[in-house]
Amino acid sequence: MSLPTATLQRERLAEFDYLRGMAIAMIVLGHSIFLAQPVFPALLENLLRGGTGLFVFISGFFFHRVFYPRFDYTQFITKKAKSLLIPFLVTSLFALSIRMLGWWQDGLSWQQNLLNLWYTLRNGYVLYPHWYIPFIFITFLCSPLHLAYIRAGLSAQILLLVTFSLIALLIHRPQSNSNFLQSLIYFTPYYLLGILFSQYDEQLRRWHWPLLSVSVFVIATTALVQTYVLVHVGNYHKAAFTYEGCDLQFIQVLFGCIAMLALCRHIRPWLQQHLCWLAELSFPIFFIHPLLTIALENLAALEAIKPFFPVASLATSLLVFSVVFLVQFYGSAGVAVAIKHFAGSRSRWLIG
């Protein structure tokens, strides 16, 4: 006996709730390595980097699945501006105030403070991970092009996906993630892939195990080649029109999206509720965790703690990495829950 369509729809969206929870965990894991260097395992770092692509893949899926059937451009952009840009500005203003206070305490003159302010703002963001917000909003502004992509035939869709993927392989991510147009071009394949996985969900489900097997093989191969053959650690960043080889991290993360979605269909019940809880807090965690990064960096710079860094052994490195992740991830979740409790519905204006 087949399940009703509404039930199947809920199950499919539940898979993406699990994926959203895993995606924000991947992003914070990638941002938790900074105090664990220089002996942190290069292969593990390469496997943890690039979680942003997973977020973009999820956005593409939901664009087709949720917004496309009743798409209204003005309403779509207005909703995204309220949920993304306003919390982005509020969090950035708070972070900028902390930084300016620190500069003042360091004895910098007001002229140097203003110069630092300009250097901080010219990239378009204050906290480093928040480059994602201007970039993804530009992606949403391009929605008419995504509508045309959805309405194109499968052959044209595959051709466009392959073309943008080849461009991404060569263009890489921008230096300091400050060129939002380059980021738009680089991450477009993830968004298009998400659209395809929603649009052709039934057909792709029949290929579940082959897709998972191929994806795991590609992830392992690219990570090993990147780490031990090319000896490159982390994401690839460069100016758009210089040549510095192929971005293997792009391939790894693109197939990582497919593998992680497939794995979400095997999540055990004891983990499902926790991942759904994390999915609800994904953007608050994203907005808040860089503030905890600053706090941890300042803590590590204290005279009493400074002698312990940089870490010297692999065991210490992994321990520091784990502690930093737990503090950033669940500390951000705890702050988000507290803000939601005290601010109620208004918390969306603060933390998304």
C-alpha cells in the first residue's frame, strides 16, 4: 500500500531538515580548526571544509520545492530581506562595536580607528563567515534566471550545470570571499543541483545506492589527491582570472551534497529530533558562532593560556578542535534559545 502524497512530501522535507542540521554542523566544524593548528590532520581538514556548498544546495532544493509553485518575486525578495539582511545588519553592528572598543582599548587613535573601520567594511561584512549573506541574497535576486532553468528541458539543464561546474573548477572561490559576483558564479552549480534534486526527486530516488556509492568514491578520491598529491589544504581561493589549477574541493563538496542527502535517508530515530532542532536553529547558529570565535581567540591570547598555543601534539590538537566546536556550536545554540525565549517572535529580527 502506497503512502499518501502529503505523507511522502513531509518525509522528503524531513530529510532536508536533517540535512540542514548536518550542514550547519559542517560549517561550524570547518570554523573550529583555527586553534588546533599546525598539527591538525590535513586530510580531515579537507573533508571538513566547504560546508557552505551544502547550504547553497539546500537553498536550491527549497527554491523549487517551496517557492516555485507559487512564486512571487516581490514577496520572495521581501521575505528573504527580512530574514537575512536585517539580522545580518544587527549582528554586524554589534560585532563592529566590540571591535571598535577593542581598538580603542589598544590605544589606537580615532584616525586609526576610522581606517580600521573602512578596512573592515569595504569587504561587505564584519564577521568573516557572514560574507555568505550578501552572496546568497544576490543569488535570490537572480531568481528569474532560476525560474528559466526550471522550465528548460533536462538536456539544457544538464548542459548548464556542467558548464557552470567547469567554470567553478577554474575560477575558484574569491580571495577573502569578498568578490560576491565570483562567489555567485562559483556556487551556482550547488544551487542548480539542489533544484534538480527537487525537480527529479522520484527518478533520482531509484538511483539511491549507485549515487551514494559513486559520491563516496569521488569524495574519497578527490580528498586524497588534494591532500597527498597536490598537497593543498582547505578551500581554493584566488582572483577570478588567474589560473591556479582545478578546484578539487569543489568536486568533493558537490558530490558531498549528494552523499549526505542519501545518508539522511538512513538517519536513526534517536538522531532525527536533534537534527530537526538544529535545523530550526541553523541560521541563528550561523549568525552567532563567529562572536564566540572572537571570544575564544581572545581567551587563547591571555598570558596564562598563551603558552599552550600553538598545540604541539595530534591528540591535543584533536581535543582543542573538539572543545572549540562544542563551545561554538552548542554555545551558539544556547544563546539563540535564550534570545528566542526573551525576544519571542522579534528574535527573527536579531538572529534570523
